[in-house]
Amino acid sequence: MPRATPDGVLRPTHALMALLGSAALAAAPPAPLPDSALLGGLRSFLGTFTPTPGETSLLAYARTEALDWTAFQNLFSMQVTDTRARYLDWRGHTAMPTGSVFTTLRAATYPAGARTLLVVNREWCTAGSCQTRTVFGWLDGGRPGTMTMSAVKDATVIPLIRDADFFAGPVPPCLKGVALTVTYVPAWQGSTLAALAVAPRAAQQTCAQAGITPEAATRPLKLTWSPSTSKFRKGW
């Protein structure tokens, strides 16, 4: 299965919200210390961040405008970070010539002894169409203020996931033989990660004509972090 995060439409499902903990956004816990590993790692990620072609997320905007760390944080009108400074969910929007763009930035740290893995997921949506990307990287373990992140391929920390794993029942005709791609979203509670299948645009259009929503036909998969192996393991 391809591991590249897709350009396809991604809509949240009730099952996904159950995995991520939808109630987490009801109230904002106290902000973490500014020198936490989470924020230090995220700051390092942004320092070397390269937007995808045509990307309109707030991260791409900040890169284009060469905004500093403080200005970048101020782009997000809603900022939720857990009290352990292990997970954040920031949301904001900007007006573009093509319409309003809503960006959600989710990040979480996963410790493994002396090392810490940082997972950063960004999603930007406009006119009901969303795109998403996920980046994995090991933090160097230095002082938070000088922390650096070394990006790694998802296959080094993610177990093998087959297309069939995303289907709890029969595969709809519009998705038979279709190669799915995967995006990964950090979970609010526990050291887990949600893996979501996304169909190519052509398959999505075919399913729409048949009255089928690919996101409803597939299920999010729960991955659990294993510090002893420095990898996620299957939780289904």
C-alpha cells in the first residue's frame, strides 16, 4: 500500500472522532511550558518545513511570509494543548482568493526511553474539500530551546497495514481494486494514533455517483505506541 499522504477529500467520521476524543475540544486546558519537547520539536519542524505545491494551509502561509515562531502561533485562533504538553490541536483560518481556508494542526510526542518521536499532522480545507499530510520525526533529546527533529519515513515506525484492514464488511463496488492511501492523526488520549484510509479522487467521484461515501465504507484503525520497540503496533 502506498504510504504517501493523499490529496483526496477527507471528511471526519463519528468513528474517527471517537478515536481522537471529540470532547477534548470542549475546553482548553492550561497551555504547556513554552520550552516543552512538543513545542520545541514543532518549532524545529517549521524551521525546515516545505509546503506541497499549491498548498494553502496556514503553515504554507507562514513559510511564504517568513513569519517567526510567535507570529506563527498567533495565526491560530483556537489552541488546545493537553496539560502534559504531549498533544496539541490548533485551528485557524485565512481568507484566500479562492475562499476561506481552515487549517487544523495536530501534533503529539511519543517517548521511547531516551528518544522521543514527534508526529505532526496538518489538514487544510476549503469549500468542503480537505487535504492532509503527516510527518514523523525523532527529536534529538537536547535542550528544548535548541531541539531539532530528524524526519523519518512512516514505514520505520508504522506496522504494515493492508487495504483489507480498513473494511469491516464487504468492499463497495466503487472501491474494489482501488489502492488506498493512508493519513495518520495523533489521538488526544493515550499514546495512540489513528490511521485513516483515503480513496483517490476518481474513486471518490465514482462512489459519490453510486451514493456511497468512502469514509463511511472504511474504518479508522487504532495504532498503539510501544516504547520498548520504538514503533506503533496494531490495536485492532
